[in-house]
Amino acid sequence: MSDSPPGIDLMQTLTVNLGDRSYPIYVGDGILSKAGDFLQRAGLRGKVAVITNPTVAQLYLDTVHESLSGAGFDVTPVLVPDGEQHKDLRSLSVIYDRLIAERLERQSCVLALGGGVVGDLAGFAAATFLRGIAYVQLPTTLLAQVDSSVGGKTGVNHQEGKNLVGAFYQPRLVLIDVAVLQSLPRREFIAGLAEVIKYGVIEDPALFKLLEEEIGKLTSLDRALLTQVIATSCAIKAKIVEQDERENDYRAVLNFGHTVGHALEAATHYQKYLHGEAVGIGMAQAAAISAQQGFCDQRSLERIRKLIKKAGLPLEIPREVSMQNLIQSMEMDKKSAGGKIKFVICTGIGKTRFHALSPGEILTALGA
Amino acid sequence: MSDSPPGIDLMQTLTVNLGDRSYPIYVGDGILSKAGDFLQRAGLRGKVAVITNPTVAQLYLDTVHESLSGAGFDVTPVLVPDGEQHKDLRSLSVIYDRLIAERLERQSCVLALGGGVVGDLAGFAAATFLRGIAYVQLPTTLLAQVDSSVGGKTGVNHQEGKNLVGAFYQPRLVLIDVAVLQSLPRREFIAGLAEVIKYGVIEDPALFKLLEEEIGKLTSLDRALLTQVIATSCAIKAKIVEQDERENDYRAVLNFGHTVGHALEAATHYQKYLHGEAVGIGMAQAAAISAQQGFCDQRSLERIRKLIKKAGLPLEIPREVSMQNLIQSMEMDKKSAGGKIKFVICTGIGKTRFHALSPGEILTALGA
């Protein structure tokens, strides 16, 4: 892109097309230290509340603060505690208090600097402060970069369940710096790969093949490859979201691997697996169900299992988790209807369909 | 309308045209007891949480409950305490808890039965529960019927200010029953008339003339006239909102009389005036400023003052309120910019423009 700020290598630009809610995603190496330029070019000005957590703040807040100040922004850092258990109404209230104390206005902006928790919280605060102010995502985990930063889902948890309070609210701008992944714990990076593999399975045989060939280079954090793979992942998610922004229907295809994955997270009380790890197992199981039900050929099933394993992700439901328990969790899921559980089935690499299965059929398919 | 439920007289139907967020407003006599039919015809089904307060519940909850149940809905009443001071995050949290406990789903619906406080709270809860579920307004005050139920502003107050947290979220349906106004305290009814007069001043000379001629019949609660006047008011607001849904610009014309009005409410700690009463004074003062600045002829100024007075609304800023105090409140208002205060000026009955005035100019114009 000819008008990119200087000093950024390998940058790819894409657009999420949602009418008057459209926005660009920039993916590249070194974007974080140019954040101020990007915001300025996007027409933003005045006050920016940077919402982040202590871990990320220690690594990147100074750089982002300096870049924003250098571009003329009036910066207010807002720290929220790290961890999913703090994605709640209490943290939200703390953010509101700070936005009010710092006199943010309708023309001001919220920037989320962190992973999915920070992004969801900051996005919901932006969606609801003064009935909605501009919102910029600067995701610092692979999972947030390829998944939660695209598509406008924001919100907080309730003690009774995840994301029960929230809004669909699109950011004004997403800035993805692949360089920050070098500071991400390796286990979190690997977990994020599950969503990347998912995009290959549901939508893109070429991405799937690239991952099969280059997964080692990717886990070595090759920045050119990271830029390419992350931009491709975001483009796939954007294309799906553009067709069904509010998840009335087709957007649910993004839940491939998530029906079993979510149930597994719940059954293990969100302690044993990172989200992506549970999705790894969920995808392997969904692929097995797809094959067992006659939708997916054995060759594709084997390729999917092999890639998940090669990425370093788990494949199998652990023995200590009871199948009955898993099925119950799936039935509680808001996507269940009429006694059957709706699965995203793969019908080969890059192809999907929806299929509802009864608990009995699931048990049989999983060989339990 | 040929497809209206039986037993409703004088009904008028209008549509707020906002693309895929468009919705109908029904105004008539006897609509409340047919609520279930209207919801059913709008394609709603399943669970309905009726959000209301104890005062309104005692008068109308049984009727609405019966109508909804009769139409096959599964009804959950949710009572919130009466009064602006309860339009806060705490009440919102109570509503979320109930919606979750009653297992409302994405296909479920929230119905606001009450005045502006109930409407704003219920609307914001609907906007943010499960990232947005359907929302129906059944306003029971004149103010809510002609103002807050149209246009999609929802939200709660923060101790630092009103409506600091909220969302633009359009209802699926608005049901206005003029019969309920007979139970509204007379002072509240009169206060609601301020907004009706405002629509005449800013947009509609014919409405203004009708009010001049028939204000007595209106305050006697003539239902045919109420239906006509309320439908006209809603249509004017709808037309303005359609042009500028998120108040980037033109929608601010609805603030005629509100710059001084809001300041007066703040200066008297929200104790002395109902909102509409403060707006009555605010309109008289805004008209005086319009004339003093050479935008509005004396004849129009006199007609405006006379109508406000005839409606039973106050005209003058009380002596005990200091002008300095008022100006300070106006400067705090989020609509001020660059040291000047933005006023909606009338340039005759039915015509407006924006004009920024310095504090000194305001003091001079108000003859202080």
C-alpha cells in the first residue's frame, strides 16, 4: 500500500465490507510503533483511552503511548486485570468510570491493546459509552488477531455463562503487528493456530495445504509467513461476517470444532485447556463425526487429524471426561434446538454443511 | 389499517424508515389490551420479559400479561423501582439476572411498559442481552409516547451524568395507547405537552396552529385529538431520526429548548422541574434569544410564548437561579464546543437553524 507509514515491512491490507460499518485491517511487521499514524490517517483525533492489562502494558504500552502522543493524541491508559474471570460487569464499570473521569467525548476513541478479554471488554465499553464511540483493535495474541478482532462481537461474561451481555459493534480500524507474537507464550501461540487451521478446513484448501507444508516455519515465527497466514485468516472471517454480520445463520460455520470444544472447556471448568486446545480436539472430533456420518472422506479426515497434531494441538477427548457430561454441555449451548445438536460438518477440506444430530447419534459417532 | 386487531378505534399507523432497522408505530385507543396480537403479527413469539415499575404494574400489568398470554407468549414480569435515580447500572444488572434466570433466548423479546426510565433501561437491556434481542415499547406517559419511544436512544445514567452509558438500538414495534393517559398525573401530562409544542415550533406550523386552537380539548384528553397529535409528533420525530439516526448533526434540532432546559434541571438538582417544564422555559428563552439575535420575528415569539403559557407550562427562569450557574451548566453540556454554546434557533414557526453563542451573548440575549 503506497500510503502506509514508513518503516513497516510486508504489510497487507484488507477491508471488512459492512456498508457504513466497513473498516480496514492492516497486518504487518512493526505496526504497533506506528499506531498513532494509523489512527490519524483513519480520521481519529483527540482523546484515546488505551485499554490493556498489566502483562501487555509492561511489554507494549510505552511504545503505543509514545506513538499516539507523537501523532497528537491525548492518551489515557486504562488497566484491567488479566484473565477471563475479569471480563465482567465490574471491570466494565471501572472502565466507564475512567472514561468519564478523563472526559472522553463522542469524538474520542477507545483502543484495545491485548488479547480477546481486553478486546471484548474494550469493544463493549466503546459500543456503550455515550451510545457508541470509535474503537480500534490492536490484538496481541494470535487468537485475537485471527479471530476475535474481526467481526464485531463484544461483551462480558455473567456468572451464569459466557458473553451473555454484549453487542455487535464493529471497530473503526484493526492493527495487527506480527512482531508482538514473539512475546506470546508458546502454548498460547499454538492454541491460536487451531483457529487458523479451522479457516483452512471450512473455507480454504490452499491455506490448509500451506499449513501442511509450512507449519514448522510458522511456529518458528517467520514474519513474512505470519503476515500472509494471518491476513488470509482475517480475510476468510471477514468474508463470512460480511454475509451474516449478526449470526442469524451462515456465520455459525465459524463454530466448526467449537461444539465439542466449548463443551470440553465447560466440562473441565475452563482450567485444563486453552480455548484453542479445546478447539483442536473439537475439530478432530467434528471431522470424525463428519466421516462417520458419511459426509467426509477418510483421506480428508486423516489430513485434518495430522495437521492438528503437527501444530502441537491435542486430538482426543481425555478419558476422565464423561461423554454424558459433554453431551449435556452441548445441549445447554444456545445453538441447540429441538432436542438435536447442530454441528458444523466438513464435507472435505474447505467445504462445510450444517447437520443436526441427536445425543445418541453423537455418542455412536464418537465411538463411545 | 385493515389488518388491525378488532376493538381498536381511531388507530393511526406510521413507519420509522431505517433500512433493516425500520419499525412501525401504532397509535390509538385501546391498543394495550391487544398487545399480544400486535406482537404476534410482528412475528414475535416465545418468551417476553415485561419490564415495568410498581406504579404502572398496578394499573396495566394484568391487562398486558393477559393479552400476551392469550396470544401464546410466555410472560415474565420484571419490576424495576420507579424514578430517574434508578436508571443505573445496578437496575440493569438486576434485569440481566432475571433474563438469564428465566432463560430468555435470542428469539425472545423485551417489552417496556412504562415511561422514559423504563423504556431507556429496558431498551438498553434488550440491546445488550445476548448481543441484542427484540424490543417492544409500550409507553405510558405522554413524554415517552411522543419522544423517548421513537428514535432508539437507550441507556442508563452514571453518577457523573445522565445517559453516559447506552446504545442506539431501535425497537421492533412501538404501541401507543392514548387511553392510558387518563391515569397519568395531570402535571406529567402537561409536561409532556412541551415536547409536542416543540415539534410544532421546529417543524410543523399546522400542528402549532392546531395546538393554539385545540389545546383545551387536548388537555381534556379527547382521544381522537390525542391520537392525531401524538401520531403527528411521532411522525415528525421519525422524519428527523431517519435523516440522522446517530445524532451526528441534524438530529440535534430536537434539542430546541433543551440547552437552557437541561441547564435549568441541573441547576435545580432535578428537584424543581419535570423535564417538560424545564423545556417549556427553555423554549420560551430560546425563542427570545432567536428574536433578540434577529432570527425570529416578534409575532412568532409571542405566539410561542402564548402557547407555552396556555398549555400550563412555565416560561421564565426563576430569580433564585443564577445566570452564571446556568451558563456554566451549558458549557458542561456535551454539545458545547470551542467556548461557544450551540443553540437551536427558531427562525419562525416551523423553521430552525443552528447558531453558536458566547456566554456573553447569551447573557445579553436573556436580558441578564
